[in-house]
Amino acid sequence: MLFEPYVLKDIRLDNRLVRSATYEKGADNEGFITPELIQRYEALARGGVGLIITGGAPVHQSGRFVPKMVGIYDDKYIDGLSALVSAVHALGGKIAVQIAHGGRQCYPELLGGELPIAPSAVHEPVLNITPREMADEEIWTMIHAFGEAAGRAKAAGFDGVQIHGAHGYLVSQFLSSHTNRRTDNWGGDEGRRFRFLEEVYKAIREAVGVDYLVFIKMNSSDHLCCGGLRPDESLRIAQRLQAIGIDAVEVSGGMYESSLRPARTKILHPEDEAYFKEPAALFKMSLNIPVILVGGIRTRAIAEEMLELGYADLIAMSRPLIREPDLPNKFMAGKDKSDCQSCNACMNFRKLDTVKCVQLQKLET
């Protein structure tokens, strides 16, 4: 099943492998596309993955959460984004852009020293920052920013947009009872916590129309010791999204302060792989839209098993494609396991000039 074609919305994918959104630290300091970043995406397109999802692109300057992110918060970025899309399409690839806002998980140094914004002023212990609670007008500004960013994505030629609603960033923060402690129209119960995402989705649809691919990456659980999003509420959110027209959902989990993070180490055995498979299966059984499974998948056998047993419709990978952008082609040629060691050294972006496989670099030197 893994290498059978698959139609997502009305986009024909050559196979069911997805490159999950992966931060590259590959734009310039102003957020513009660089030739080196285009080459990285060309390598992914040549490598045979069915769908590429870009690293998160901030919809507003206040949402930049890591250095050298690709910008999409201004029309000035459209030409560069178009060049990236054209390069991927020229090689037969399909590409969607992930649109995001970091909320409370933003470094003030990337915001000109300003405090990050969030639904509520809940201390973020990893960055040791207490964000500023958003005023109502700021919330609407960010909603419109998501819609405008999606419009730029369509203008640039992307095959679709993915809303980053996972990992403790702004959309995720509004959904979580841990980070959203408001008692107004934007929080206080499940329905009001969902309102921000609902309005974001409506703004996106208004900008791109009903025929354009719009999907989401969301937490199945925040993996916090006390409170936060859990699988039952997460499923109800997904069902609400399905009812208003979302096209697919990628199932992940965790945030900066979680006990279990989105990218885990020590994936040494088959039983360590696909660590979001249980919530993905819950989503798959309960939804009529495609489910994308991400999380520690390292072998072709496990990827095939997840599809055959009905855990998901598509299989997403991130870290293995940092090390081997041609891993899909290698799988097709008979390779069974990625060379990725799940060491997470590639994620030490504050020390690396660009996101890359550190272990592979050591071997080459």
C-alpha cells in the first residue's frame, strides 16, 4: 500500500509517504527563500516522497519562534515562495506549506525583545517566559493573518496549506485548557477554546475557496502531568473540523514542557516506532477524512503495517528525511530501515548553522 498512488482532496500523490513539516533554518535572516533551501526541497522531490510539507512559516512577525524561518506574512515573500514551488513541481513533486504562529513558545530575541503573545499569561518553563495575554483585537488580527497567509500560499502555487495546530504553538495554545485559561468568548470550555481555530479555518477558506487543500497538524494529547488536551477532547476537535470542511488531519502530540515530546529519542526497535499510532487509530475509526500518522516511523515494514491495519491513510516522516531525503526511493529499491539514529542532534538549531544530520556529517568528515 505504501507506494500505491493516493488522492488527497483532488491532488494525486505518487505514494502515501509524506514529509512532515520540518524546520530547516534555511531562509535568510529576513525570511526570504535562499537557493540552498530550494536545493534541499529539490532533493526531497527527487527522493520520491509523495507530498512535501514545508517547515512552519509564520503568518505574522509576532509568531516567529525559531531563526531563519521562511516568511509568509507579507506579499514580498510570494516571488520566492513561487520559485520554491516551481522547482518542486518541475520535478513532479507535490508541496504544501505549513502556516504557523509560535505564541508563547517564541524567543523574545526574535521579536525585537518584545514578550510573546498567548491566549493567557501562563508561564512557559522551558523558555522561562511569561507571555502577554492577547486582547480581543489582537486575536482577530491573528485570525486574519492566517487567512492572508493562506491566500499568499495559493498565489505562490502551493498545492495546499497545513494549519500548525500542534506542539504548543498558538493554535494549540487556544485548544488546550492548560494554556488557555480565558473566561470570555475565546476560552472557558471546549466550544469556546475551539473558536479561535474555527475562525482561523473560516478565514483560510474565505481566502482560498472550497476546492483548495486545507488540512491540519494537531495534538492528540499535550502529554502534561496535569490538565491540557487529551485524546477524547482532541478527537472531538477533529470531528468539529470535519463538520466544517477540513480535508485531513495529521496526528501528533506534545509541547515544549511535555513529559513526552513530538520527536523522541531511542527508537531502536520496531515496537518503539509509530508512537502516535493509538490516537491515530482512534481518529481513523471515528472520522471520514484522511488521517496522517507521524512519530518515529523508521522502517518500511512498520509503515506498511500502519496502513494495512488501518491506523492511518498516509505515513509522515521528518528526521529520517533530514538524513536521507531519498529514503522513499531507497524503500522502493528494497531498503527496509532508515539510517536515522533518532539522536535529535539535528534539532539543536541554536548551535547548527542549518538543520542537518550531525551523525552523517561526522561520518563524512
